[in-house]
Amino acid sequence: MTEIASPTPYLRAWRESSTGVLLLNRPERRNALNREMWAALPALVKALDSAPETRLLVVKGAGREAFAAGADISEFADARSAPEKVREYEVLNGAAFAALRNTSKPAIAMIQGFCIGGGLALALACDLRIAAADAVFALPPAKLGLAYPLDGLRDLLQAVSPAFAKEMLFTARRCGAGEALTAGLVHRVVAADRLEAETGDLALLIAENAPLTLKASKRAVDALAGRQVSEDPAELAAACFASADYAEGQRAFLEKRKPRFTGA
């Protein structure tokens, strides 16, 4: 395991084999995201994403109670006390969501317990969301007098229907993992005691595949789904066909063995 230096004890990041891990590390507050966590997250995600040996990222919460119970509301009296402070705080939030959304590698949110507000927004910025059967989801801005940020709404609408999004926002009610699966908030639900293992198995399946293809697929799907992407999916596809990994994939198929992809 290779630990990455973090400016806050409330976020940890490390590389474990081909997987980059980002841990929301505030279990005593159900991993509620404070200002220093929002600020530190983009650089840590970038460090994980930019490592050539990293094939994917997993985002998870410390402990068993929560992925993240939202933003730390105890900070709101100061952080949202004036329009300029509100804008500054929203910029921090937006940068954190964008960091996950724009990774070149697949990002998986591993969700247990509470996944509320800003925690759900972080999960929605990931490509895949696998949840424990005891996970609980909600968007509570209506109970706090806040407006949900537009970039977060775009991510929400990539996952669920407009009507379900409006119901979540209008009611601020909590929904369980089964309802979240049906609505599309998550793509898989597993038993709580299998969450770590199932996420690990999924990570291994992804890590075995060609990195350039993973990146090209991610950018192409995002572009077709209406998300802004920083690279031309057609150029990424052409790079796949010009790669050594493409030749290796063909050889491995003919030789009836697992391919050994390098990302080149």
C-alpha cells in the first residue's frame, strides 16, 4: 500500500495494487464533509488519478455507519453567512464533485449506511455506485432552506428520472437501497457484509482490462449522456487502435491467455 500525504486527517488516500482509494475519514461525525475535506479532495483525487499504475478509484467512508452524512451543517453559520461566503463554499463543493466526475479512470462509490446531501452528490459524481442493503439516501436542502447546485442536479439527472429527482428534492425524505436501485441512484445492491468483497471483485474485473479502452469508454459514454468532456472521444478511440495494448489483446485472444495490458 502506498499512502498519499493528505493535508487533513479527515481524508486519506492510498494506492493498493491497481486501485486508488479515497477514504472519507470522519466516522465520529458519520463522515460529514467539512471545509478542509472539500478543499483537500481535488488534489488527492488528482494524485490517485495521475498515477500510471492506478487503473480505477474507489471512494468510501470510514466505519460502518455512513458513506457520508452530507456537508457539516455546524459550519453553515459561518460558511453561508453572506453571499460571497456562499459562493466561495459552493466553489469548493463544485471543485470536489468535478474532480471525481473528470477522472480519467473509472471511479466507484462504495456506499454503506447514510449517503445524504453532499455525500450523495459525491457518489453521483462517480461512474459506478455499489451500495450495501442497509444504505440510506436523501437530499435535504428543502429542510435547510438551501438550493441544490446545478452541477449536482446534472449528476442526479444522469442517474434518475426528473420526477424522482423532484420528489427527492421536494420531500427531502429518505429512501432505502432497494428504492435507490429501482430509481437508478445506485447500480448494484449487495448484503452489507459483502460490500467490501463485492466492490473488490468489481475493481479486479475493471483493473484487468485495457486502460486506454476504459478511458475512451468513460469519455464516450459521458459525452453521449450530455456531460462535458475535456477530450475528444473519437481521438481516444483512435488511440486505442494505435496502441500496443490493442496488439496484445489480439495476441492474448489467439494464444488463449489473459492479456497483459500496460496502458501503452
